[in-house]
Amino acid sequence: MAELRPPATPVSFAQAAADVRSVSFRDDLVVREIAAPSGLAPDALAVAADVRPDAPGEDSAYGTGRFVLLHDDGEPSGWEGPWRIVCFAQAPLEPDIGVDPLLADVAWSWLVDALDSRHAAYRAASGTATKTLSKGFGSLAAEGDGAQIELRASWSPSGPIGAHVEAWAELVCMLAGLPPGSEGITMLGSRRSPRG
């Protein structure tokens, strides 16, 4: 029996960039193209996302993320191909959620689940999930306690790039407390603590 393989990754960076730009996002996720980091690959495209920002260009009180598509025909070591995706997603949390010992594992599983649900094939995945707890002292004591989850990941995509962008967008929304199907539901205040 022949091995089933995902469709080939787009052959040109211009086509892959067009695929990224053509993705439609839920209304409560504002996505914009930003300057791509230099020096990582000959070709790069980056987008940023904010969950329900108060104003354009401002950091969201609910969560934010970055998605970078890289292309290098030299196939750098560890990429296992000419394409690489690097993503970042972070969201503030209630301090009692921030102490959950499984929080980092859950954040990583949400990324994997989002990729799988979109049939976004990948290889050579790596990343870190970091939870941060903070407490104010002295003149910052009034700012209270805070917590945050941050996921940084990279993987080499196979198949259409748009599915990978959609998975990243879902991850950003999940970390911010907006599961699939929650678009249009009012959030009762920010989960960001005053220290956010």
C-alpha cells in the first residue's frame, strides 16, 4: 500500500505569502502584517494578532501573538526542509490558574490540537511554554498579583500554509480564553491583572 503524504508545501515564497495574507480570521482577532525579523532566512513574512484590542496598534488586555513564515532553500539544520514557522502566543491569566502545574502542558497540547484539527501536517516541532507569576512590593504593591502564559514554538510545515496560520490564530484565541465558537460572546472584563 502506498504511503499517503500531505500535499507539497507551496513552491514559491510569493505564493506562500499570498496564502498567509488570504486567511480570514474571526472578528474578535485583529491581525496585521508586521516587519519580519531579519537574518533568520532569505525570505520571511510576519503577522501579529491581538484579541479584542481596545484600540488598533495597542497590546490587547486578553492576548497577543506573532506568526513568522521563513523560507530558505539551503534547508538549515533542524528544519528538515526549506520552510519553517515560528510562532509566539501569550495571554494574561488569573493568578490561581497560573499556579496550575499542568498549564504549560495544556498550552502545548492546544497548539498540537489546533494543527491536527486543521490537518496542518508538520515535522521537527519544538517549543517552550512558560508561565510567569508576579507579585508587587513596595510602591508596586497596589498593582497586585499577576500571571501569564507564553508559548513559543516552531515547526516545519507540510501542505498548505493557510492551515498553519489558522491553527496559530486558534491557539492565540484559546490562550486568551476564547474557544472555537465563542465569537461575539461578551467577555466580562479583562483577565489581565493590573501588573499585566
